[in-house]
Amino acid sequence: MTNGLDVEMLDFTLESIGEFAHRELPDSLLIEFDERDEFPEALVRRMCGEELGVQLVFVPDEYGGMGGDAFDVYRVCERMSAIDLGLATSVLATILGSDPISVGGTPEQKRRFLSRIAEDGILMAYGATEPDAGSDLAALSTTAAPVYDNGQVVGYRLSGAKQWISNGGVAELTSILALAPGGPSWFVIDSGTDGFTHGEPEDKHGIRLSNTAALFLDEVYVDADRLIGGVEGQGLVQAQQIFGYTRLMVAAFGLGGGWAALDRAIPYSRERIQAGGPLCDKQGYTHKLIVPHAVRLEASRAAIEETAERLDAGEGPLNVEGAVAKLLASEAGDQAADAAIQAHGGYGYTHEYMVEKIKRDVRITRIYEGTSEIMEMTIARGRWQEHLKTRGDHYHAAARELESLHADHPAVGVDVAAMAHHALAELMETCRVGRLTRHQHILLRLGALIASVEGAGSLARRAARAAAGELGPKADRRLDAEELAMASRVNARDVAFTVATEAARWLAGADSGELDDLEARLGSSTIRSAQAGLLADMDALAQALCRQRQTSEPRRRMAPT
Ligand SMILES: Cc1cc2nc3c(=O)[nH]c(=O)nc-3n(C[C@H](O)[C@H](O)[C@H](O)COP(=O)(O)OP(=O)(O)OC[C@H]3O[C@@H](n4cnc5c(N)ncnc54)[C@H](O)[C@@H]3O)c2cc1C
């Protein structure tokens, strides 16, 4: 159980980040850094130093930090990534680098290293990935050979290479995953240690304001007290323990990046006149380029907030839930940013407009901290176990819970979200009977559908809580209760329809031979009937979104009228 910041402190922190960005990080400067492919080290150090102290949110109070909980971390990560995802990544890298210490370090290691992040504002890096070991970390080949004195292990010599390490060229301290005789283990290494070098900064597609570099270890000696936790072989377990939390942070990045793009597209759509009226009045524009993206982003927010609340309540690592949140938010953020370019027409395709940079930046959230495909696999495998354990009732049970909410909240889309859950349960059972998950493609498609269905459930529950005035005090309030209800109804219809149609497609595609009463089992005709009212909800949501006040993209060039 974590207490976290109180609401006033969280609001103050978010405001301070906003003010710092307003003062120091105008769009024009961010675009300049991006064009020069420059890591603005001085700015990052000011953000992580006395001036802003953003890193304090992530450090427990006993080590000099503010002791933010997972919910605080999500809100701060969303806010930072809406400003610049490269800068946010640099802060994230310090937190990632310290995470093995936070979960597995000895009390002495925590005091020694975490307090340096809080007090000295040092930057850290997290060195897990290798040239030949990315998604499959178990294939790592960096070694840690014990050094003995009088039969005692007094230190280790690390040799190998790490790839794509954020802050790799600038961090004072780096956590390195290496293979010791007892198995994969984390070590903490100071920059400047003999034999420890880094490559040139990578020339990246996006997040060009972050430093990413390869690391090289040539017989780097560290004392035995640099082995995190003091016991070999705990490295992968320690990495697993924090995935729920770290993937939530990257999910918040996808959410922040996606909304930052829409927050530019929406005001543009109000100002840009085409065919005699503003673009925001045109259904073909809003219902393709704005509304579905806002809806998906809010579904991902609902999944993030639920996962954060459960993490803070001490419900274990929640790796599958973290993966659901990350998959939903990173995919939604990427699609929203792409739509925002389209929404700006030719202007959006130029470096002068932030949406072009945001699109390149947010793309990374589908790759780092586990790719979307690895998320799909994690989700599908995790929930497949639940399906088997409950003899196929896992998602039927979740649907029944949603249905029980419907009586009190008939207008928030819980009934349609329940239909999606029932259809998913039937799809999974048909896959079990036909042994279809032996096809990896079907397994991963299931992972993606599971994430969408769980997101629909989360958004429907969030809309119900908002309608009852029961959202937590730290919850985001971008959309009001009525707007959340509309978003939930649009999303639930979309997800239920997708499950029904994708199920039919892949079951037929795998020649499953289980198709006789498939439509009836999936509830396809009820799901089709539930689409009634979709356009009216999209119309109302488009109007509501276009009414909202957003930070407008400064017009750099006069648009031809
Ligand atoms: C800008 C940037 C910053 C990064 N920062 C860090 C950092 O600070 N620390 C760190 O340790 N790492 C970092 N990474 C590494 C990142 O986490 C990895 O790139 C990512 O996990 C994918 O690994 P990979 O690049 O080796 O791709 P691979 O694992 O080779 O994957 C390539 C493709 O194959 C797919 N794939 C892989 N395995 C399977 C499978 N079994 N079935 C189906 N499909 C599969 C993947 O989804 C992907 O599409 C960073 C990467 C980038 C680009």
C-alpha cells in the first residue's frame, strides 16, 4: 500500500512542470533541438535538479524523494510526455535505471544510490537490451565473472555490449544486466569506470531530444557490493517485478503524446475554413480524425488509472494489466498522432508543425519497454491461463459484473462492454476446443482483442464512477461525466463489433470447423443492434471536444484561404 502525494502536491507538481515548460520549452525551441538532433543536457539536469526536481516524485521519501505512488507517476509521465517525449524518456531512464535497486536492492544499496538521484539529481541508465537480445532478454550474453580473494567473491568483471540505452552517453550511474554464474543479475556501474565506454548518440526517427547510445564493457571491474540484492540470479525476477509499473509509465507517455497531438488538431479544425465552414463542423473529418482517437485514448486512460489504483493498493506486479495499458495507450497515441498530421493537411507534413514531431516521438512507445507484439503475447498468455482456470468463465464473469452495473448506470455503455466480454469468452472457448492458439497469429490477435475488451470495461466503469461523482481525487478530469459516457458508448460499440467480426474472420481463416452457430454464440446480431445511436453519440462528442479549450498550435505560416 502506497500513500503517494496528496492532491494539492500532485496539482502543484503538474502545474510546476507546466510552468517550466511554458517558460523554458516553447514549441519553437523543441523543434530546433529536434532538427539539430540535440540532447539538451543542461535543461534535463535543471528538470532533475533543484529548479524543478521532477525526479523526486519517483523516489521514496525515506531516500529524500517525494514518494509518489503509481497514480502520481502516471499523471506526471502524461504531463511530461505531452511537452516532449524525448525529455520525458530521459527522466524515465533514470527511474528505470533505479528500479532494479528499488525492488531488489539491499537497504544499504537503496540508501546509497536512490538518495543520489534525489539529492544530487544524477541521471541513470537502464542497460538490459543487447545487440542480439531485445524482446528475448534471456538470450543475453554480457557476462559477470566473479573475482575471488581467499575463496570469497570480492567483485565481478563485466564484459559485453548493450544496445539502445537511453541516457547511455550521459548517465552518472548505470544498471547493467549480466550473466553471473548464478544467472542473470543486475550490477550498478559508475560512468568513467575503467573499460566502461559508450557509442555515439543514435540518429533516431523520433525522441531526438533524448540521448540513446550503445554501451561497451571490457572487463569492467565492480566490487561485490555492486551486485543488486547481493544474490546472483535475481535479475530477470527483479525486471519482471517492475514491468507492471514501468509499462504504466510508457502507457502514460502514449496517452500524453496522443492527446498532445489532438490538442493541436482540434483548435486547428476550428480555425481552418474549407468548403465554407470550419473543419470541426464536418463529420467526415471529426468522426475519422478526432473522435475515435479521443475515445481510444480515454479507454487507455481508464485502463491506466485502474491499474495504477490497484498497484497502489498493493495488488502485486500486475504485469498483464500493465501490458494492456501499454498496448492500448501506445497504439492509440500513435494512431492519434498520425490522424493529427492528416487533420492539418499539408501543414501537418512539415517540420514546422509540432504534430509531425509528436508523431515521430510517440512511435517509440510501441517499441521500448516491450514491443506491441510482446505485449499481445504477454496479455494472451496471461489471460489464457485465466480462461483455462475458470473453465471458460473468466470473461463471462467480468461481463456479469458489468451487467450488474447497468441497472444503476444505464447510459454509460456497460451493457455493450458486457456483450464484448461475452463474445470474447466464446471466442476463447472456440479457440480452446479447436486448439487454435497453436497458431501464433491467432494467439497475438487474441491478445489485442483482450486488451480492447478490457479497455472497454475499464472505460465503462470509469464513466459509471464519473456519473456517480466517485472518480478519485487525483483522477484526470479532461472529459466530464457526460462526455465520458458518450466516449464509453462509442468505444464499447466499436470493441464489441470488432470482437465479433475478427472472431469470425480468424476462426474461418484457421479452418477451425467450429463455425456452425458461431454468430449466435458471439451474440453478433445483438452487437449489431447495439450500434444504434452511434452516429448521434459521435456527433455530440465531436461538438464537446471541439468546444474544449486547448493549447493551440502557433500558426507559423499563413494558411492560404
Ligand atoms: C529509442 C530507444 C530507447 C531504448 N531505451 C532502452 C533502455 O534505456 N534500456 C534498455 O535496456 N533498452 C532500451 N531500448 C530497447 C528496447 O526495449 C528494445 O528495442 C525492444 O525491447 C525490442 O527489442 P529489439 O530492438 O531487440 O527487437 P526484437 O526483439 O528483435 O524484435 C523485432 C521485432 O520482432 C518482434 N518479435 C520479437 N520477438 C517476437 C516473438 N517471439 N514473436 C513474434 N514477434 C516477435 C518484435 O515485436 C519486433 O516487432 C530502447 C530502444 C529504443 C529504440
